[in-house]
Amino acid sequence: MVPELHLRKRMLTRCYRRFLAADLAWQRAAEEAAAWFPAPSHSRHMALGNPGSRIRQLYEIRARTVAQLQVARDKLQTAQHRLARRRTQPVLVLRLTRAP
């Protein structure tokens, strides 16, 4: 495997794992909050809490990990496209000849 692609794939995997952990923490906190303060049955909105609250912090961490995951995915795709272009470009071969 190309070292650059390997690095990008590792980074994407790390970002995905961070996202999964942050998403799970946020979902659990939201479920705990819903147990304390059930939302009205007609409302589909979920409260994020006041600025500085635990749920708001977990949501913001999750949002950052989503952004990092998207950037890591974009960087991997860019590296893959760059490698594909390198492989399809013709190789320039210089031939040296002796002067008469």
C-alpha cells in the first residue's frame, strides 16, 4: 500500500472511532436527560441544554468529531485521486545520446 494512503486511512479510522465514542456518549446523556425531563409527545425537537451544560458539551464534541471525520474522508479521497492521476500520467523518458 502507498504510505500516504495508509496514513490517510489510519486517520479516517481514528476519526471514525472518535465519532462513535462521542455519538454514544451524547446519545446516552440525551436518554438520561429524557428520563428526567420527558419531551411532550407532539414535539420532535430535542433540548440541547444551556450553554456549558453536559449535554451541550457532548453535542459540541460530537459535532467537532463529525467535522473531523468529513475532513479526513475528503483528504483520503484527494490522496486517492492524486495517486490515480499519477498512475495514469505518461512517464517522460529522457534519452541521452552522444554528441557527434
